[in-house]
Amino acid sequence: MLHYKETNPNKALEYAFNIISESEDTPSPFLVGIYGAVGDILSNKELNADALNYYLKALQLFKAVPENKRKYKKINYPPYLLVSIGNVYFNEKDYEKAEEKYLDALNNFNLIKDDAIKLEGSCTVYDNIGLINIIKKNYKKADSLYNLSYKNRLTENKPKNIIYSLLTKSRLAFELNDIFKANTLFNEATQLYNLSYKNRLTENKPKNIIYSLLTKSRLAFELNDIFKANTLFNEATQLYNKASLKEKDIQNSTLNRNFGYLYALSGEYYFYNDEYETAIDYFEEALKFLQNFPLEISPVNSMIAKSYLKISRLDIAEKTALNNLNKKENIGPEQKIQNFNVLEIIYTKKNELSKLISVKDSIIRIASLLKFSNITKSMSKLETQILLSKNQSELTENKIKYNTYLYILVIGSIILFFSLITMRINYNFQKEKNNRLTIEQEIISKNLEHKNLELISSTNFISQRNEYLKSLRNKIKTLEKNNDPNESSELMSQNIKRSIDNIINSEKTFESFEKQFTEVFPGFFKNLIKKHGRLTSTDLRLCAYLRMNQNSSEIAQITGASIRTIESQRYRLRKKLNLKPENDIINYLITI
């Protein structure tokens, strides 16, 4: 289909409609491209309303294609499709809508990761919006856009694209009547043309070389340099004559089309410089090369009709215009109006009123169709669809956000629910654990209290026993003072004293006390020995009594020793503990 898009658009359309009928409008990137191509062909035929309908269908299909099947996944719409829609608005002179579509295209180009496509597409947009601003006479903005495009194309480093930017900048310079700047740009473009031309000579593709000569000629005509233009034309002619011998299908070749463009370009130059007969010669030559390119024939025939009209050869002008109008399928509304305008002038000059009325009716009818026809409906339908699509996209995005938030809320609620349950279980466990610990502490406290009471009772018991034994010993001393001659009594008395002393100093008594003390103050003896290893068992006993906050008198009663002996023991103990005079021994032992 794409092969016939320019050479045989009707055949291309036939292929496209066959593909569309077989596809049953199943969404796919390929089908989007087919609908877009049909829109392009219809737009070239100036059937803008029909073109918009196919562009609209292409947009709808694109939206229906799953994102994972799209070539560029992040774009909202194919940007070149938006550029084509913008071109339709431009042709309809709706520059506001055209600029809007170009800007939409720019936004989508920026969503493409391929830098080459992004750069080339953005430059196309800048050039188109720049042209709109020239039409609006907003030259400053147009100049900034052209400069932006030019800088980007310098980065791209493709001579043909840079030359195009220089051409647009030159057009703006002519618009501002800045001939010096235009000539400067021309010289810069010429250098690039020469570079591009040399590259294409190396490439050895005549059709591309002739295209370079065509663009160079266009700029030469723009600068009114007819000598340069003719030189380029002669160079292209020589190249064409050589290359055409090698072409298998010369009539349908791009070589033929580009060479035909060169003749048409020359014809336009002579037409607008009032050299109509020369213009006709070039236009008629152009037709020979463009005869297999139907969409290019109608504009050339229209120029021929205008040229004959200008030199008052009314019959030929009339015949040419009528022949052009008879090619209904390859002539658009704008071209029809141009040819009817030619006929209107001819019939006015010939005073053929009936034909004049018919022509005027035709002009009015076509103008009405252009004004109120399907183009307005198609534009409205297209805008509605785009608006609906945007709203649908927003709704989809909002729905996704809503579902995401809902999902997060549900997951969060579940996590919170289980967290609360876990916290509750943990709280109950800790509460139960604390209750058990409280009970255990109470039991330990009671046991400790009981042990303490036992220790105090033992201490008191020992003290009381020692007091009793001391009393007995005193009685025995009294017995001795009586000087009882009975030796047996004296012997008995000594035995009693010895037994009493043994009881007082009995290790077993202290062992029982030590066991109870250790239960109440676990680790005391261990820590004390660790810090002061030179302590004797007597020292350890004394430390235990002092740790229980017993004074010297109480300790003397417990041990059966004198107070003086206890004081001496305390003195020696302080030295072993390395205590200073101001340090209290009991307070120190409490810290052990």
C-alpha cells in the first residue's frame, strides 16, 4: 500500500480498504498505521472531512491497543498522527486548533525514548508553529521557534534537515525584507547543500542527488538568483538523462517525480514573474514526468489554466480547466474552486451568461460545502473524541489511584487488625507474666522475710544462750571463791567451764548462722573475699555481724568475747579493709 501512496493513491486506497475489511477493526499498531495512511491520502486529495474521520478511527484504535503491544508505550497518541491532524486544521485556516494539535504532538514526541525520533519530531512541530506565527505576523516568536529547530538540527547533524531550517529562516528574512540576512543564510545553506550533494554523489543515488538540486533551486528562486537556478537545473537534467537509462520503471520512479517537481518549481517562478509562456512550457514538461502521480497533476494543470488565462488564450484555458475538473477522483475542493475561478473569468470575458451562472453556482456550492460540510462535523467529532479520550484517561487514572488507595487501605487495615490482636495477646501475656512475677516476688519477699526472722531469732537465741552460759560461769566462779576443799567439785567446775567455752566458741553454732546469713545476703562473703582475700574466718564472722548492723556490745554478747576484744578485732579489720578514719565500716560493708 505504501508503495502506491504517492504514485497511485487510488490503488493504495483500494489496498487499504481490503486490509481494513479483512481486519474487522481488530486493534493493532499496523491497523492504526493503515487508517493514518488513508487519512494522509485523503488529506492530499483535499478531502479533509473524510481524512479527519480516518484519523479519528486511527486514534480510537490506538487507544484500544494494549499498552504492551504498542511500540512506544508511554505516549497518549501517535505524535505524527497528531501532526497530520494539525495539518488538516492548518489547511482549513483554523490556526488555533492547528497549533493546539502540534503542541499535543510535541508533548507525545517528548514521551518517546528514541532521541532521534524525538528530535526530528520536535523540529517538525517548531517549524509548523513558526509558519503559523508568520501568518499571524508574530515574527519574533516565529524566529525563536526557527532558531530552536535549527539548533536541534545542528545537533542531529543531518545536512538535508539543517538546510530545511535555513530555508525556513530565509523565508522569514524575506518576510521582514532583511536581504542581508537572507543572503547570509543562503551562503550557509549553499555550503551545506554542497556537502549534502557531495555525500549523495558518493552515495550514487540519482533520485536523492536531484532532490538536493531541487532544494538548492528552490532557495535560488527564493533569492531571485535565476542564473544559479538555471545552472542547478542544467546539472539536474544531465544527471537525470544518465540515470533514467538505468531505471527499470522510470515512469513510477521517485527519480521521475523529483525531476517533475523541478520543472513545476521553475514554472511557478516564471508564472509569478509574469513570464507566462515560459511558465507553460515548464508546467507541460512537468506533466510528462508526473503523469503517474495523480495527486501532483491537478495543481500543475490549474497553473497551466491560469497561465493561458493570463495571456488571454481563453479557449485553451477553458479546455484545460474543464479537463481538470473532469478528473473528479484526483482533484480536491480547493483545486476545483481555482479552476472554477478561471472559468468564471473566461465566461465573464466571453459574456456567456448561462455558463457563468452555472460556474458561480458551482463555486457557491463548493464553498458552502467547504464551510458547512462534513469538515465541521468531522472536526467536532474529532475534538469530542479526543476530549472523551482525555476524560476517559483521567477517569482510568483516578480509578487506578482509587483502587491503589483502597488496596493500601485494606492491607493497612488488615495489618492494623493483626497488629492490635498481636498487641492484645502480648499485653495479656505480659500482664500474666507480670502477675506471675508479682506472685513470685511476694513469695521471695515472704521467704526472705522469714529467713531474716529466722536469722534474727538465731542471733537472739545465741545471744540469750551465751548470756545464760555466762551466768553459769559466774556461778562457778563464785563456787571457787568459797574455797571448797572437795577436789572433785573443783575438777567438775573446771570441766563445766571448759564445756561452756567450747559451746560459746562452737563452729557449728556459727555455721548455722552463716547458712542463714548467706540466704539473706547471697554473694556477700564471695564479694568480700574477692576484694579482700587476707580475711580470716573470725574476720568474716565479724563482717557478717556488722553487716547486720550489730554494735560491739551486741557482737560481744553473741560471740561471748569481751567488748574490748571486739573493738580490737574491729580495729584490725579496718586496717585489712584499708578504710580511712572518716569511713564508717558498717556503711562500707553494706555496699559489698
